[in-house]
Amino acid sequence: IVAIHGLDGHREDSFTADNGVLWLRDLLPETLFSARILTYGYDARTHGENRAQQTMYDVSVDFVAKLSAFRINTKTNDRPLIFIAHSFGGIILKNVSNPIR
């Protein structure tokens, strides 16, 4: 399972409730015990002087490269992928045109 946050989000904070429960880490494994749960983080700041400078293409290429490398290094290429994408994270996922291996 791979979760991708949206604009002005964070790879963990975007999936954490006000009570501090990161549901991807704290709740999901109780139901899906054999699943590997990953989050992909990118610079998503849209306000202020330090806003993100990379393009959607740059983020998409980085996402595919990192996920592919992880799957090769952990020998998990044959495992199915399930994506959870919020806002711009969904656009990043849609922008990925090559199959993820």
C-alpha cells in the first residue's frame, strides 16, 4: 500500500488524526497484517518564500524511481500495489505513465 499526500501536506501528518493516530501505521496493519505500508513524501509547500520549486513531472519521476528501487531492493516486484492518493497526490499518480515494477 502506497500513500501519497496532497498539496501543503506531509507524508505522515496528512494521514494522522488530531489524537496522534497515524492510521496507516497504527490501524491498518491490524486488518492487513501482511501488507507493506509506505508513504511517499515530496515538497508540497505552496505558500511563502520557501514554496516548492519542482514540477509535477519532477515529482512523478522521483516517485516512480523511489518506488521501483524499493521494490527491486526488497524483492517485492511481484506483490500487488494499492495506492491511497489525496488531492495532488492523485494527480502525481495519474501522471505516472510507465508501469511501476
